[in-house]
Amino acid sequence: MGEDKPFNKLKKQFKRMNKYIIILFLTLISCKEEPKKVNKNEKNKHKITQTSDYSLIKTQNSKGLLILFPCFPCDSKNTLSEFKIKEISVKNGISILAMNLNKLLYLKQTEKQELAEKLSKIIQENNLSKENIFIGGFSSGGNVSLLISDYLVRNKSLIKPKGVFIVDSPIDLLALYKTSKKNLKRNFSEVSVQESKWIVKMLENEFGNPKNGISKYEKNAPYTSESKNIDNLKGLEKLKIRLYTEPDLEWWGKQRRNNLEDLNAYYIQDLSKKLEIEFGSNNIELINTQNRGYRANGERHPHSWSIVDEKDLISWILE
């Protein structure tokens, strides 16, 4: 009996080990055979890629590509935070390329070429569709959108945009300069004063004082209302164009003491009329919104991405 005790102990340990092995085996088999859970509500899967130049949301079986440019101090992260376009785009099979290109009110010729090459490279490297491309931007990003779209069309790029849109953009650089000078005289809002100081200094350094001539302003701005100059937009004749703005005079008057002629909206409306004369009215849409402008943090501001109705925009792209 004494000699059997070690054997019995070993036998019990062996049985216990077998029990654990069986449990482990069953667990592995169970994991292997269980199918992956699929979200049945997800109509179009997507892949997200982020680099120092852009954020890409690529959908499967893409029906188009939406290229977005941010406001002056912003980036792609800010764009996708403020502009609630991701969900509706993915649902409808529209890929989104949100660019980090910022701090530009206009594009020099070399910058247009470099940006065109960069966009082409991104599209080729990520195997994105070239069939249904739309370009748009908020604030200064709208200026970039208009200018690069014009460049792509005129230079017969592999990228052929079908449409372009802007969101409350300062399209008239000469008017922006003059409004900034008025804001400095008013000396009412600290935000307005500081922004206006920077704008006046930058534009004078780039294009000179407009009292000495406006040709450099005309050469670089999307539009110059004083001379009705649209030389930088003539390549857009066959594209669909949307111009979004929210001319809330009450808000601008209270916050900055601005009147209608101080607002981006005034010059956007003027551009709309000019484009309709030059291109016809079929492809030109001026969209004046009311009480839609709110930042992602809930702050009321008519100069915001939120003035765009995302569902309506996607419908416009898919038309």
C-alpha cells in the first residue's frame, strides 16, 4: 500500500492534466469554428490611412472621391471633426481624402503644380477611383479648391474633377485687404483686430499696397469683384460649382461690427452672378444658409463647416 501512494498521486495528476488539455482543445476548436461577427448595418466597409500630408477614408467599391482642404490654421483632423461627412460618405461609397495643406490664401503657379502632382501620387498609390472626383474646402481651403480645380482642368491632368465647392471662403483678396483695414479702424473686436493686422501685413508683403495697383491681387485671387476678374476660374466652366455661405448680419454686427460688404458672403454672392453670366446658370449653385453655423463644440459661428448639409452634398456628388 505504501508503494502505491506515489503511483496513485501521479495517476491523479495525469487525469487532471488530461482534463485541462481537453478543455484547452475544445476552447481552441470553438474559437476556430466561430464565424467573425459582421455588422449587417455596415453597407460599405472602409479603410483609414493617415500620413503627414493627409487622412484617407477609402471605401470598398467606391463611387467617387471627395477631396477636402482645411481652413488656414487647420488640418485634416480638424476637418473631419468639424465636418460630419464621414458616415454619410461611407454609407454611399464615397471615399474622403482630407488634406493637411493649410496656411494658404492662394496658390502660386509652382504650388499648383506641386499640389497637382501630390494629389495624383496619392490617388495612384492608394488605387483610388479617378472617375468621380469632387473638390471642396472651408474658408481659405475653398480658395485652394477653386484654384487647384482650375489648374487640373486647364493642364489636362489625370485628375479630372467633376465639381468643386467652397464654404464661406475669402475669394476676393483685395476685398479682404480693404475689410481688414476697416476692422483696424473700428478697433472693436480683439480677434478681428489681430487677424486684420496679420492679413494687411501679409498681403502688402505679397502683393503691395493696392493703392499702387491691383494687378497682383487679380493674378492670385480666385475672384476680384472690383474688376469682375475671374481669370483664375475660367477652367471651371464645365464643372458643377457650389458656393456655400451664411450671411448672418446680426451675428457679424454684434460680434465684429461688420456690415454686409465686409462679409465673405457679399463677394461669394457677387461671384455667383458673374459665373452665371460667364458659364450659364445650370451648373452654378449659390447656397445661402440660415442658423446652421455651429462649431463642433456647440459655439454659434456662421463661418463654419456645418453650414453644409452633408446628405444634400453627397446627393449632389452622386447625381
